[in-house]
Amino acid sequence: MILGVLLILSFVFGILSSVTALESPDYLAKLSELEMQVLIASFFQAAMSLVYVCIAVLFYPILKNYNENLATGYLGLRLIGAGFLFAGIGPLLLILGLS
């Protein structure tokens, strides 16, 4: 049940971590007006990466029963993915400062 809630939270946090103003050609001019939206998006991106790690930790014992190498690989790749999500917060905040 906890795993299901975390999966749903990951979808919700993923949606809330997007900033649609970044997709327009003049995004630097628009971002200064949307500072709070960018800060909220970076918060939800950090929350999403934590949820991803929690999902991997909870799913590890289930996968370990079937294949330990698969479970270890899944956990490692989820940790790397969470690291990339955390690394993506920095440029987002730097672009906000640049705007």
C-alpha cells in the first residue's frame, strides 16, 4: 500500500515539478515574473527524487526474492536517477537568477 501511494506521489510531484515557461523562446524574460512557480517546481523536483529513492528501497526486498542482481541494479539506477534529479535543481535556480 505504501508503495502504491509513493508511485502516485511520484506522478503528482513530476507534474508539479514542471515549469511550462521554460519551453517558450523568450523564457528568460518570463521566468523573472514566475519566480514562485520556479521555486515550487524545484521543491517538487527534490521531493520527487526522494520519493524515487523510497520506492527503490521498498521495492528492493521484493525484487531480491526473484533475482538479487536485478534488485541491486534497480536500486543503483534509481539512486543515479535521483542524483540527476537533484543535479537538475541547480541549473533551474541558476536560470532563475539569470532572468
